[in-house]
Amino acid sequence: MPKQLFSGILYVSEEFKVTAHLCPCGCNNKIITPITPVNWMYTEYNNTPTLSPSISNWQLPCKSHYWITKGNIVWSYKLSKEEASESWMAEEKIRMAFYENQQYSIKNLSLFERFKEWIECKLKSFFQNMLKEKIEK
């Protein structure tokens, strides 16, 4: 990851399984999204990136909430404090359960298991995007 990020660019580190970008609202906060089965999924189609699920910067002053879909920013509503807190707690429970029960480590997965996980991520992202497109219509 470069130290200086530029607006409108999504930086991806496959080695460290994270993406980074500047908040698209213009506040210039650096947004880091971990790419794991319990955080965000990154997909690319025709050189256009998609991050799923949405990105909610409720902890920042701007409180921006958006999707990065096919290289575009799709704005969503700003979460209330209650919604943000509930969302964070639910996500934290999922993360804790995943890491406690699975003891996830890519190094411990066989080639077949990594391929299976990659296919599952791609399918999940595909169906999430289809659902999102249906909702937008």
C-alpha cells in the first residue's frame, strides 16, 4: 500500500488481503477494508472493482455510507448511532464466532480448500450483486 493515496483509486493488496481508498465524500480519510470471509469481499470484473458489503464510516465525522460496485460509488443513507452500534455488534459477534470456531488461517488450508473458499466468495459476491441490482431497479 502506498503511503499517499489518491482520490478515486481503490488500492488492493492481495498479499495482505486489504484494500484502501480515500473516503469518497471528500473528507480525505483513509479507509482500510480487510478482505476476509467475515469482513469484505473484493471482486473484479472487466477491470472494475466491487467491494461487498457496503462501507459505513459511522466512526468518522462524515458518517458516509456507500457501496463500491463495478468501479462506481453508490451512496446509501447515513446510519443512526443506534443502527451503527447494532450493526457493529452483530458483525463483531460473527467475527468472534468465526475466528474462535474456525481458527482461520490461509496457511493451514490445502490448495483444494483455498480453491473452494475462492469459489464460495465469488458465488456469494455474484448473488449479492444480482440481488442489489434487482433492488435498485
